Amino acid sequence: MILGHKVPTSGEFTLNDLPGTAGRIDVLCRAVGAALFVSHGIRTDTEVVLLVQDAVQIRIAGDRVKRLNPDERSTAAILQLALRGAAAEEVETTPGVVAAQASLSQVLDRLYQIEAHPIVLHEHGDPVDQFPFPENPAFILSDHLDFTEADEATLADLPRISLGSMTLHTSQCITILHYLLDRDEGDTSADLVLCHKVWGEPKARLITGLLEDFGIPANLMSHAVPSLYPGMLDGLGEVRIMVRPRDLERARAIIGDYFEQPVDE
């Protein structure tokens, strides 16, 4: 979700001057493109929500939107139709684009209703590499302006993450978030690697709990030593702690700092 603070809610602006008369709607157009476009296609698992002046919500569904092109002018024309057609109830102004009058708190209520997990992107948030993304994340960003005091009050209780100390454009932040989400999705299908071996499940669970506190998911694999204790898999045999390949080095360092030097052979 991107908050637009200057775009005219009436939709009365010229498409020939998007940065000027349109209240920097060009920023929102670039955000829409970054959120939805991939090479020769559109992300069908993504929905873009634009909230204009805490008054009009525009939703663009990647699996249904039509006639959306990469250029800012045509995207602005679609948003202009949505702004002009917004009413108290949701109206589909073009295929896959829905507009309605709504406030930030109402938009958040809808996100909770669809079991999304709102996350604020903010320069002073927690480092993104230490934040485990939940299922169905809904990222909230501002346009070229900072969040207003009213925005901050409404978003105060939500988790905040930061992409680093460098100030980036909204569209750049969205591209980075997609990269991180795509990477995590790839990790779920990748083979896990051995990080450490311990004797006994209780200790293994202590270690995996610690790793998860650092944002590193881990799985346990029980492996009894047949020559010594054949068949003993209920917490009495060797337990292998498995992690994603990209987490291996960091996980082993954490285990070494808090428990012991990891054994991976």
C-alpha cells in the first residue's frame, strides 16, 4: 500500500503534467509498475493499494487487471478514471481496478479481514535482514513525502522494517521487497543443509528456538545411530539441525556464540 498525499482526489489533472498538476501521481505510477510488472508479464499474486489523501482507496489486482502498460501516462489515465469514479461503495472503474472512498484505518481493517499482515517500511525500522516475513505480508510505504502525523498515529502499533540507511525512491523499495520475497520463496523449495548435530531433541529445540529468534528458520531431523541404539528416534538419538544454504554461515556463528562450536560431519 502506498500513501499519496498530494494527488487530487477529484481526478482533475492533466496527463501532460503528472509531476505538477497531478500532485506527483508519477510517483504512484512508478510504484504500480514496480509492484506488478515483470519481464513480459504481470505478477498475478500481487495487489497494489493506493490511498490518496486518506480519502480514496484504489486497488489494482494483478490477476485481473487489463490494459495496464509500463508507461506512466497510461497508468495515470487508469488512476484518473478510478479517482473520478470512486464512491461510498467499491466500484470497478476498469478491469481489475476498484475504487472507493476510504480512510487509512478502514484500509487497514480490510487487510486484517483478508488475513494480511501489515508492515510499515520506514527508515528507522528494524533491519530487514533480521525480520522474518510473515505469510501474506502487506507493505505500507509513503510517496515522495514522509508519513503525516495522522498517518504515524494510525500506523503506530505496526511492525517497521528498514532497507538500510540510504534514502530510496518508493518504486526502488518495492523492487527490493519483491527480490527478498522471491528469494524466500525460492528458499522454501531449495534443499536444506546440515548446520549442526546434537544428541537429544531438547537441546536441539533450544538451538532452533534461538535461531528463530534471529530470524533463521530451522528444521530438525532425527537420526539414531543403529550400532548403538537401534530404533531410538524419540528424542534419544542424534538430531540434525538443518537450515537454508544462505543462512548456514550466520547460523553456525550464532550457535558457536551461544552454545558450542557446530558439528557438521
